[in-house]
Amino acid sequence: MIVPALCLWQGQVSQASGLIDLIFRASPVAKFVLLILLAFSVISWAIIIAKAVSTNKARRQSAELLQVFKHSTRLSDLYASSSALSESPLAAIYLAAHEEVNAQASHAAGDRFGALNLEAVSRVMQSAAITETSRMERSLGWLASTASASPFIGLFGTVVGIILAFQGLSQATSASIQAVAPGIAEALIATAAGIAAAVPAVLAYNHYLNRIKLLAAEMDSFALRLLNFIEREFGNGQSSVVSGQLSVATDH
């Protein structure tokens, strides 16, 4: 058991060292292509990790905010939670609606606060949702570009490497597969590197795009529910602004 495992490990080590040797023996053009692909890959992985952290936090905080909203009886009950849960896109929608209702109440100060302009509240919530969606989609374009461009960049390095390999073969004294094989092997590394950079990028792009679509649907649903909540609270009431939050004096 030990001897076969040791032989397998030694074979893997020799393959890895052989791959590294091919990279170091590659042509300057191939090395330049590999450096470009390495930069694409490093930036893509940084975006993937950052998106994983931000989307997980947004989902967790949105779930917390929905629980608070479920047990709220007044619009102002959500203010403290929304301020604390700043990574949730739902919090931005609520704060935009809260600010608009406060602005309408301040504009009507001294007069009876009649019917609330729900259309204006809906517009500001829609604007906030668009802003939050754009924020969450930021940097996804880089993943899409990496997924689409990396294989072609790698293919370019491979084509140049094969051209150089056959050019060297034309100057060799004997034409055989042994003479051209090392050059082709070195050239194919660029294609492998391009695919290695593209696959995680395209998988992450599709994954986070789907997550953002789910969050966008959740934002639309929350905006409609919040609009109904505002209409129920302020539909037949008189509003005043107290300490930056809303209070309602019901007509008698």
C-alpha cells in the first residue's frame, strides 16, 4: 500500500515539476500571455471572494430586516434596524421611502396632511432599488470579460508558440515529432491557462447574477409590501415629524 502511494506521489511531483519547466522554457510571447492571464485570474478571484462576502451579508441582513418588518406596527419601527443593516438593499429602499414621507410631511407643515402622494414614494423606492441593483452588479462585467476573453488570449499564445515551434523545425537538421513536440507542449500551456482563468469566472458570473436577480425580486416584493404598509398607516391620518422619525396623530 505504501509503495504504490509513494510512486503515485512521486509521479505527481514529477508532472508538476515538468509543467513548471515548460512554463520557464516558454517563449517570451507565451510568458507575456501567461502574465496577462495570471492578472485576469487574480483580479477575478478577488472579485469572486468580495462578491461572496457582500451577497451573503446582504441576504442575511435582508432576512433580519424582513423579520423586523413582519412585527412592525409603525413605519418608524424600522428606522433603527435599517440604519444598522446598511448592507441590505431592503434597508436602502426603506430609508428612501422614509425620507420621502418625511419630506412630504415637512412640506405640509402647519397644514393638514391629507392624502400621501404614494406615487412619489413608489418612485423613490424604485430609484433606490435601481441604485442597489447597480451596486450589487458592480464588477460582474470584469468576470464576464474574463470568461469571454481569457480563452482567446490563451489561444493567441498557443498559436504564436506553434508558429515558433514549426519555424524552429524548418531550421532543424531532422524533421521529427521529437523535434517539434516540446515547442507545441510549451505553446499549449497558454490555452490551458486561458481555460483555467475563464471557467471560475463564468461559473461565478452566472452564480452571482442569479443571486442578484433573487435579491432584486425580493426588493420589488418588499417595495410593494412597504407601499401598502405606508398607505395603511398614513392613508387617513395627520403626520408630523419628530426627531427625524415619523409619528401619526389620528383624526377624531
